[in-house]
Amino acid sequence: MDSRGARWRRIALTSVLAFVTMLILCIAALTAAYALPHGRIASHVSESLKVYQAEGDYPNATPNVPGGARDNFTEAIMLTMAIYPSDHPFHDAFESPRLGGDPQAKGYSMRVDNLAYAVAHVTDSDYVDTASSYARYWHGYLVVLRPLLLLLNPVEIRYACGAILAALGAITAAMLWRRCGAGISVAYIAGLIVLNPPAVMLNYQYYPVTLCALVGVFIVCGWYERLEKHNGWIPLFLLLGAGVAFTDLLTFPVLALGMPLLVYAVISAQKRARLQNSEGSKTTGEQRWAVIVQLVTKSCAWAIGYIGFWAMKWVLAALIAGHPMSDVGHYVLFRLDSTGRGEDLEKRYSFTRFQGIENNLHQINNSAFWSIIVISLVILGVLLLIRVVKVTRPSGDWIDRVSLLMIAAYPFVWYAVILNHSAIHSFFTYRSLGVTLFALYALASSYFTSVQSPEQVEASV
């Protein structure tokens, strides 16, 4: 009991130190980003204005597919934040000033027209003084975006960041194939396809949370033994949650929890199965309970990191920039509104919690989701026919399959709690369902086993 207590004290101390260290580093990095010269940044943004105005606020990366909508509306806000000419970098790291737009802007490109207006007037000190505060988020994406805008214009950054995401997705899929087998790797790829990669790779707003998810998978898959040996799981998931809170603008955060957690659950289940097979033992009730406790503990660590880091911005913004906490409180209650409307949207929206979930499911109804299902069934049928795989009893203990189903439900819990945001912005929040599809495919893969290698199949043909 003493050793277990000492272990948890070490984990708690490590987690607190990691959280505080990350907080200090993030504040320093954001301050440094605001200190960069803004003239060249605004100049590069102006180079891409015609592209944004031609696309409008909500272009579709895959026309006629609801899930392909891109959010230039928010991307224009991010660029407006990036061109702000800061004279007080430390203060602005907490104030998060946002330049205003053209009061006469309207129509399908209203927000990108506001960006053009901001670029045209950014050298006018009177205009700059009218900037409002957007302090409820950290806007940590500026740590990367502002330096990149010194070198590239926004459209060039799109392609560069899109290539990085594609490469990281391919690397992590290869790592999973080597470590967990083809079935899990295919399940992971299916989960990523639901995100609608063309839309994600061409939209700044979707980068942070997707990158956090991919980096989380990379760390869990590559450093599993090291993290297990040094009790690093709680600090890791705490920092993953904090990383999303620092960089994301409330898009689909569950992805950055569910993807790494699923990889952890799969690797842990495979290790337990191999150990039990070698020892000839079976899973006990205590071990089954421990599996659930481990997943809940890591999920709670992520949630503490996410909520705690976000809350630190509110507190520090109040202390340093004088931003009233009441504004944040109103916003939080608005997003948690049980009716899904909120006072200022009452005449525009009306929905229940079940309708909020339905809105997100609708986004995959006509998208790549069903194509994935059909193609997968066809491939599976062919593999069964030529005896590459066969149906078998699922490997591992039943608690491992329950664990996958539990994680598969995370997006629906998020939609039910953060109803207002999830229902109104379902055109991008639906991407959390990538976690659900990954989990269900991973579950299905446990019911099939390889009969013979592809080389043997080719030789037999």
C-alpha cells in the first residue's frame, strides 16, 4: 500500500511539474510570436486575399459532400489575429486582440472581406486601437502561424501543413501496422478517412487538433514501453489535453483523446493476451476492473489538462489583461445550454440533445463514411473467398472489446454535453466520429485471423 501511495505521489508531482512547465513555455512562445515584426506578416496575408475572396467563407473541398466543408470563416479570424501589430507582446498574449472588419461586409464572403479590410487598415493606429479582445482562447496556433507568415503566404502554408499532416498520418499508420497488425492499421486509416482529409489538409482551423491526435498516436505507439516503465501515462494524457486547449478553437477535441487512447487500449490488450498465452492463465475479475480504471484514469487526466489549461487562460487574462471572468462564464453556459439555443440564437436554432447527435451523424450520411463501409465489406468478402483470412473467435478477453466500445461512445458523450456548439457546428464537429469508426473497425478486426500470407495466396493462384 505504501509503495502504491508513493507511486501515485510521484505521478501527481510529475504531472503538476509538467503542467506548470508547459504553461510557462507556452506563455513564453506566445509572447515571442507577438513580438515578431508584423509588416511582413500582413504583406504575405495580402498575397492570398484574392483566393480567400473567391472561395468565400465556407468553400467545400469535396463538392456535394456535407463533410467536406472548409471553415474560411474561422481561418480569416485566425489570420486577422496573426496580423495584429503588437506593441506589448506579453500583455497581448493574454488579451488576444482581434482587429475589426468592414461594417458593411455581408454575403457569402463576409468574414474574408473583413480580413481584407483589416489588412488594408492595419497601419492605421486609430483603427488598430479599436481592436476587440478574443481572450477566451489561448490562440496558441499563432506560435506557428506568425513565424510561417514571415516566410510564406497563407495558401503556401496550407499546402506545407497539409503535406506534414499527410506524412504523419502515413507514418503512424505504418507504425501501427508493424506493431499491432494490418487490421488495426486499416481501422486507423478508416478513422482518418472519415475526417475528410482534403478538407482537413486545406484548413488552418482543423490543423491543431488533428496534429495533436496524430502526435499522440505516434508517442503512444513508439514509446509505449518507456511510458509504462516510468509511469508516464498520466502526464502524457494531461499534456495532450493541455496541448489541445492551447492550440485549438473548440473544433473536435475528442479526436485528440480517442485516437491515442484507442492505440493504448489495443497495444495493452495484445500484450496481456500474449502474456496469458505464454503463462496459460486467464483474465481475472480484478484485472478486468483494472483495464476500465486505466482508461478512465487516462481520460480524466486528458480532461483535467484540457479544462485546466483552458481555465488558466481565463484566470491569467483576468489578472494581467483585466478581461472579466463573467464573459467567459456566459460563454461556457451558452455552449452547455440544455436547450441548444442560447439567448442570442433563440430565434435561429431550436434542437434537443438527440437532435444535436443527429446533426453530426447526418454529416457522414452522404460522405465517405458509407463508401468506406461498402469498400471494406467487398475487400473482406474477397479475402474470405480466397482464404487470406477466416472468421474466428475474437482474440483477447471480452473486457478488451468492452473497452473499445466505451471509447467509441466518447464522441456521443461530447455531443450530448457540449450540445450548442456540436449541433450548430456539426459540419466540422462530426469529425470526432473518426474515433467511433476506428474503435468499431478495431473491434471487428479481432474476429478475423490470417490464414496464409499474400505470397502463399499468389503461389496457389
